[in-house]
Amino acid sequence: MSAIRLLVLGAVRQHGRAHGYQVRNDLEYWGAHEWSNAKPGSIYHALKQMEKQGLLHAHEIAPSTAGGPPRTEYEITDRGEEEFFQLLRESLVSYDQKMDIQSAAVGFLVELERAEALALLRERIRRIEEWRAAVTEHYIPEGGPGQLGHIGEIMNLWVHTADSDAAWTRGLIDRLEAGAYTFAGEGERFVGVLVEGQENPYATGERHPKDDR
């Protein structure tokens, strides 16, 4: 599973229509370039690939007043909507050591209805517990990592990470059950995207040849 697909589809979807630089700017605003592979080249490549796959529709618009080639704005298609929600749901329930996928899913959590989000998070805990039970058939955390030599530190890391993930997920469930955040069907939701021309305080400033297209 690739976090970049979920991130790019979600960013385009939140704008309605967005050109590549807007998508890149939003992902930098979220800090995704620090915790995922959402680098400029990867973002522009993903946009073109998903256009070819029918997940995005490209609109060619007039060039900016600064001149240059016409810009391309992207809009999510019906197939893209299906892909977005499939990736989102899979990312929420799958216990995966890759934090970028989990982080991307949390960023779009409120696109779901509250009841479904809670059900998916509970399923995530079930899978974490299932994974932990399978691992601890052969490795007993209470015995300490030294029981397997220094290699035991690897198992120790995995088990601690799983326990931390489960604890964080339970905390999130508690907050959502208490009414935190606004989900689909509940009213106006928080959308963390930048409007055209709004300064991004977290922009890297790194230029890319496709920024103006």
C-alpha cells in the first residue's frame, strides 16, 4: 500500500479541483514530506499516473499572469472516490509498521461517518492483539530482550511499537466516543488545505520544474 496515493487523492478531493503545486503545498503544510515519501517528484508522478488510471481527471486551464505553459488542474473521478475510500479503510485497520500510511489515514479520518471510523479503529486493535498473540508464542516480553541475544531487541521493538499503537488507538476511540471532531454527515468539517495564494509557513522552498504546471 502506498501512502502517496491516499495523500494525493485526498488532497485533490478536499479542493474539488487542484493543480499539482496546490497538492504539493498542502502536503508540505501537513508535514507529509517529513513522514512520508510525498516529495515533489513523487507527487507530480502520482498525479500523472492516477490520471492515466482514470482516478483523476485533468483539466487544462489558462496560464498564470506570469506566463508559462497552461496549468493542469486535477479533479477526482468516481473511480478515484472508490479508490480513496478503499485505501482509507484499509489503512485504518491494517497493522503496519509504516507510520506514513497510518498518518495519512488519520489525516482523512473525518471523511468517514463517526460510527464507521470507530468500527475500523476497533478492528485495528483486534488485529494488533492478534498479531501480538502470534508473536508472543515464541517471544515472552516479560523475559526481556536478552533471552534471544541482541536479536531480541528487534522483537522487543516490534512488541513495544504494537503496544504503543494499541494504546494510542484506544485513546483516539475514547476521544471520538466523547464527541471529538466533526465527521461526515455531522456538519461543517475542518479542512486543512490552503486557499489559492495563502502563504504556507511550512513550505520547503524547494523548486521543482513542474511547480508552474
